[in-house]
Amino acid sequence: MQLETFKAGNWQPRYQYKSFEPAPVNHDWTWEDPRISVCLESATHALGELNAFSRVVPDVDLFIRMHIVKEAQTSSRIEGTQTSMNEALMPESYIAPEKRNDWREVQNYIAALNTAIERLASLPLSNRLLKETHAILMRGVRGEKKHPGEFRVSQNWIGGSSLANAAFIPPYHTGIPDLMGDLEQFWHNDAISVPHLIRVAISHYQFETIHPFLDGNGRIGRLLIPLYLVNHGLLARPSLYISDFFERNRANYYNALTLVRENDDLIHWVRFFLRGVWETATKGSEVFHRILLLRAEAENKIQTLGRRAASAHAALDVLYRNPLVSARELEQKLGVSHATMHQLIKDLMRLDILVETTGQARDRLYSFGRYLDLFTEGMV
């Protein structure tokens, strides 16, 4: 099927409303628009460079957690949470009570993505994996009563307060098993010659249109993207935080998905998606490059600490995973005395590696500010 002639589906009358029943996607896809080929080439090249960084950077797993936190924070922000990157890195005790529900949703996303990536070692991308991941995502937060880990068995809707004024009504629940079965087959169909980035673009649109869960569909649909890329070997680590692109272009993101359903304009969505992959992967590679420069600079500084340099190296390894920590957390993770940690923090602050962020006399938090800035600056 050509992207240009794609028919997204049809509206099926139900009792007092119409549901949108999407067309299956598990078949060959071609296109005539040369812009798709150019976008695909650029996105594939950028993604390859990003993947190369994750393969050659020493101890790359020290830095991947921040990529996952960035993805979790921005994907959740699209759904209305107000948790900042700094807050996402803090222990719950530091979060204001009125913001803890949002904070827990971000933490669940981090746990869901980490667990799903680990599961890929024994379970390929599948509806079973998405259900397991959804159960973690919805654990103990808003939506926990809406059948976590199970496809819906009732009608849902997007926008509005009811079916009567909904912005979009996904397919009727009885069709979910077949639609999701078709999508799962599309992920692994070796009999068709469709580039992976085209498949994952179509898959994200199709998943969001099916809306198979009662809640959490936006986050699971975006989480599907790194899972697909890792499962098919396009990424060795989940280092692409494309939700940052979607969040910064939120209106265009929703509009591009809507144009497929209303105008059959799959071309516009695929080009938008590929531009997002290209932009995010390009910026991700720049972040890795700046991480390496910052790491070399920090290591040169701590060499001046003499016998305390070994402890400072260990502290940096902790900070690369979480650049916002308390003295007690560092003390426990390094297994050093309180006095040693007190002196080490003074050394790291003197070397302009750590900065105290709370201004408090007790329960202080210390930030590896220049590293954290790589994930919070406008460039990312």
C-alpha cells in the first residue's frame, strides 16, 4: 500500500455515538513522495550516530539513566504532569505533598521503561510486554483502578467529558484483540520490506488510534518507540528521548495524528515523526559529546585531590546516574564515613563539580549542575 493512498479507517455507528475503526497496517508500504526518502535517510543516519555513541562511550550505562529520566519526564509532561527534571531526580521526601502524584507517575514511567528493556532479553516486543509495562506504569497512581495491564473491555474517548462531546472516539472494544494482533504481527513481519523507522512511525500512530487501554495510552504509545528500536537493534540502549520533541511541538504532534484519522494524511505524520527522530538523535549525539568533554574535565580536576581522588571518582559514578543527591545518599553508596563524605563534598564544591541547591542547614541536596544542565537546557 502507498502512504499517499492510505485510508485510515471508517466511522462506525454505535448507540448515540460513532467509533473510529482503523484499517489494519500489517502489509507492505511504499511511497512516491521523495521527501519521505530524504527524511528517512537523515533520521536513519542520525540514529546510527547516536547508537554509535552508546556503543563506544566507556561505562555508557552510567549516563543512560538520565536519558530515561528525560524521556519519562517529558512524556509524562505531555499528559499534564508538572514534575520538573530536578524533581524527577529527588527522593519523594523532598517533593511537596501536592506534587507527589505527578512525581510518582514519572517514577513509574522510569520503572516501566527499565523493566521493559530488561524483559526484551527474554521476551520480544509484544502485546504481552506492553501489558506488563502498562501494569507498572499505572501502579499506585491515577488510573490504577482502570484495569492496569489489561486491554480495555469498554469504550473510551479522547478529549471532552463524555462520549457526547469527545474530540475522538477510538474503536469499539470488541475489535481491540484483532487490531492489536495485527499491530504485533507488523512489528515482526519479515515477509514485507518496510524500513524500521517507517514501521515504528506507523505503529505509534496506530497504537494511539486504537487506544487499547482505559488510561495511559499516550505514555505507553511513546514508550513503544524506544522499545521497538532496541528490540530491532537500531539502538543498543534506550538513548532516544523523542518525547522531548513531541512535548516541544505538542500542538503539531496532536494535529499530525489527527490529520491521519480525518484526512488520511499519513504522509504528514511520517514526515513529522522522522523529523523528530532526526532532531532528537542529533541532539542526543551532541549531549554524549559534551558528556565526554565534561567527564574528561572533571577527572582532571579530581586528580588534584591526591589520596581522596579514588573516592571522588566513585562519587562521580554515582552523580552520572543521578546528578542530584544528598550527602547521606552519597555516604551510603560509597560506603565511607560521615567525616570522609563531608570533606569529599567540600572538595567537589571547591572544584566546581557540586553545588548545594537547597540553601538549607539540614537535608541539603547537592547538584552536579553542569551535567544536569545538559538535559535541561533549551538545546535538549
